Amino acid sequence: MVYWIALGAAGVAIPLERAVHARVFFTLGTLGGLLLTGVGLAGLSGWPQSAVLGLGLPDLPFHVRIDPLSSFFLLLLGAAGAAVSAFSAEYFQRGGGGEIRLVCLLYHVFLAAMTMVLIADDAYLFMLAWETMALASYFLVITDHRIAEIRRAGFIYFLVAHLGAIAILLAFGLLQLGQWDYTFEAMRNTSLGTQWSAAVFVLALIGFGAKAGFLPLHVWLPEAHPAAPSPVSALMSGVMLKTAIYGFLRVSFDLLQNQVWWWGVVALAVGLATAFYGAVFAALQTDMKRLLAYSSIENIGIVLAGAGLALVFHAYGMDLLAALALAATLLHCLNHALFKTLLFLATGAVMHATSQRSLGKLGGLIRRMPWVAGLALIGTLAIAGLPPLNGFVSEWLLFQSFLLSPSLPNSYLNMFIPIGTALLALAVALSSYVMVKFFGIVFLGLPREESLHEAHDIGLAARIAMGWLALWCVLIGLAPVLFLRTLDPVFQTLVGTGLRDSLARSNWTFLTAVAPEQASYSALAFLLVIVLVIVIVAMLLRRWFPVDRRRAPAWDCGFGKLDARMQDSAEGYGQPVKQIFQVFLRLERHHPSPFDRQPRYHSRIEDPVWERLYLPVARGVERLASIIGAVQHGRIAIYLVYSFVTLLLLLVVIL
């Protein structure tokens, strides 16, 4: 934390050329990320450590604490932050927008603030770090503030972030009800009634949901991510959203002593709705970064669904299943941080090389950018949940948690959760469909613009950064048991029971969720089968179609030379989803007239939550402001009359 603040301050104080500045200070930031990764790994196996810092206000010192839960998220922050910093060393030296010294300062303050959020052990330091994180990320979002759309995106993000901060502050206020002590330790020892505890949970869900992007508080995500520079988008989606998940888990499982089953049902319902909503709208996007933003909403919904299921199990005393659901939740947090950061960096590389972000103007980049395409393919397969990569492991564990839910002692839940399982499966399937669209449109086929022939691949620093993330995706996918054993202290901390006994039945090749007779998974077996199928198919093709045979162009059905306009488009991929869900969408279509000399078809999809919830509220506030503004004449005599009338009314009320 101190290292990053000092690095940002040094970046402002030392004037260097842009390329040298980016290369020096962001590379040093990479070292800080690697160091934090080591601290997180070490903290997972150790006892909680607390300290009181000689900072803050008189009688209000800062309390910090590292325990298994915060250590896990420090590991996540360090692993993703190191990669983003290494990528930024190349990204910002070739442009990237903004004055480099200011960007460097805000970037490292952003990292330091997220670190402070994760180690804060009192409400005062937590809120200070939370607001610092919000301010730093806001200024990074509006790096290109001369563009009106970017300023608008920054305003929406800033507004939603502070509405969430108010809810979090109220939750902490209730947690220290009747006492002055503002530390988390005092809150753990506070016995709240059922109603007050429920109020804290709802406020935490709203407050942290505003930052995480839970439905309907997600509206800032598709606006802010496209507006921010790509490394900032990667940090916000890969890491900042997880700080909100950390806060929600900290309040729900740690600071609140007694959980009620309906809390989990609420979180589960909101999570499933968020996941499904994000998957549907991701399938309809034609902008790379908006597609990934909606995909983040979908994945955060999956994480919240897992946390809700863990709350349900824990409330009924089924702590082994609660630990299993938490394992899926936390592992998916880490997995999403890795593959979503990787995909945002790939998007940044594509935008840097082509100056394009619209899917309709890309294509065929696998030939011009093989490194980016190859590493992005790993991230694409991982986020699509395909074995043997890491995304499949966390989703498989979550499905196992859902399938074991019929043992709940509540008939209504046993009826509801299978429906949720089907909805989750649909969201995951749509996510895979979206990723096929993303990779296929951007990297496969023919270039849709002539300028794409001049695209260039990434340099060494960016290759190392993206390769680091891809390596994590592969290693977690191939050896999930080792990572789950490392995370076992987190489950012990939150629900009092770990997966040590069930994992004892597993080895590094086979993962057993609860019992081997119920289900087990072997990533190595999947990998061997995939390699074997590829080898057999290659041998058969070589036998049936020897290389000495004559080659000729494929029959083109008489259409003549094929070009880029004949291949699938982003709109074409989204068309089936539009047709199926058009009842729920706000869809505007423009059909050309048959007499138009240059006919153009245009369609636009607006977020229905924004149109039907936020815009009416905004219009109401605007009308109220205009009414209030009508009494502001700017004349002192009128204001004196207002004061006199107010005093008379007060006297009447008193008498």
C-alpha cells in the first residue's frame, strides 16, 4: 500500500518523457503486485494478524487486520494488478490517453486504496479507503474528459458509487448500534436483534451491490468500462468488483453473527437475475468493451448466487455444503479476475493496434496479432466454462452445490432452487455463446476494414502480462485441488467448516466435491481425451487426404469471390437472442424503404432498467429542481420575506 502511494507520488515529482515514465513506473508497479501476491499466499496459511496504525484522527486511529479472507483477496489483487501494471508499461508509453504523470498517480492510488479496503479493520478506515478507491477510479474513467459521453459515464458511475457508499455507512452505523467503538472486532461482539441484522444485510447488499453491479444497480458498468482506458477497465472489472464481494462476505458471514435463511434466498434470486440479465445483454452488444462489461455483470451474478446458496446452507447448519458453495464462490472470484483481466487487456491491445472497438469493423486479426489471439483464446475458453481450464472448475463446484440442495429442510426452497439451477445453466450457456461471438468476430474470418492489414502485435511486456494471467487459468484448471486446499482456512473462518475431509478423498488429478460416489472431476482426464481426439482426427485426415493431392479453391456456390461482408456479423450473432427475448427488451428498429438508393438497416437496444427506472427518477428530480429554482429570484427582499414567513409559521406551530 505504502509502496504504491510512494510510487505514484514519485511519478508526479519526477519529470520524464512519456515512454520512459510509463516503462519505469508501471514496471515498478508490477513488482508491487508480485509482492502482494506473495503476502496473500502467506496470509492464507497463517493466523489473523492485527495492528493499530499511528494515523487517523485523535482517538480515531486506523486498525488493520490480515486474516484468510482478506489474504485471499490480496492474492487476487496482486496477481491481477501485477499483470495490468506490466501491460500498462507498454500501453501508456504508446499513448493510451491522459497526462502520463497524473494517470500514474491515480492508477497507483487506486491500487493502494483497494489494498486498504481489504486490510481495514474498522469502519473509519474502510470508508476512507472505499471513497478513495471511488474517487481514484472516477478520475481514471474520465481520463479523456473532453468527450461528453465519457463525462456522462463518469457522472453515472460517481452517482451510483456514492449512493452505495451511503448504504454501507448506514450498515456500519447499525452494526455499532448503542456503542462508540467503530472497530470490526467490536461489531463482531455486538448482539443485534433479528430485525436490525436484517436491515444491516439489506443495506450491505445494496451498498456493495452498487459497486459490484448487482441488478438493478448495474447501469454504470456498461458505461464506465468502455469510457476508461483498457488497463483501468481491466482493474475495475477484474479487481474492484471483487472488493465489493469481499465487503459483502465480510459483513454477511463475519460481522453478522446469525444468518437467516431468507437472506440467502434474496441474494440467490438477485444473483441469478443478474447473471441471466448480463448474459442476455452481452449477447446483443456490438462494442467489445460493452460486451465484456455485461459479461462481468453475468459473472458477478454467478458469484452472488453462490454466496446466497452458502448463506442458505449456513443458516440451516449445513456447514459442509456451505463451505462447498463458498469454495465455488471464491474460486469463481479468482477465476473471473484472471480471465476477465486477460480479455480486457486483449481488447486494449486490439484497440491500440486498430483504433477500433466496434465488432462490426474487426475480423481476421489472428493473422496480424497471433500472440494476442492465442492468449485471448485461453481467456475465452476459460470464461466460457470449458474444461480443462479454471472457469469450468468453479462453475462445476457451483452446480454441485445446487444439485445437493434437495437435502434442505424447506420444501419451498427445494422447489425454488432447481428452477434457479436451470436459470444458472441457461446463463452459463449464453455466456459460452457470447464468447464464441467475441473471439470469432474479432480474430477469425476476413478483415472487415482495410486498415486492419496494418495491425501490429503486442510487445514483450504485454506478452508477459497476458501470459502470466493465461498461466494462472491453466494451472488452476489442471490442479484445482491444490488451490482449494490452500483456500480451506477461508472456509473455516467464515462457516466454521472446511473441505479438508472431502478433499482428502481427492488427489491433484481428481476433484471430489463431497463424496466420490456422487461426483468427481479430473481435468487431466479431460485434457488427455481432448489431445487424443485431436491426434486421431489429424491422423485420419492425413490418411484420407494425403498432402500430395492437388489443391483447388473450394466451390463457392456460384457467388464469385467471397469477401468480409459474407461472413457472420456481430448483429447476426445477436439476432436469435433478440427474437427470443424481444418482449423484455427496449428495441428500436429502422427498416429502410425499398425506394432508398442507399438503404441502411439500423437497430438500437437500450437497457430497460435504465429506461424504465432511472430515467423517470431523473426526470422527476429535474422537475422538482425546476420548481425549487422558481423561488430563487436573486433578490434580497424576497429572501427576507421567506425568512419572515418561516418565522411566523414556526411561532404558530409553537403556540
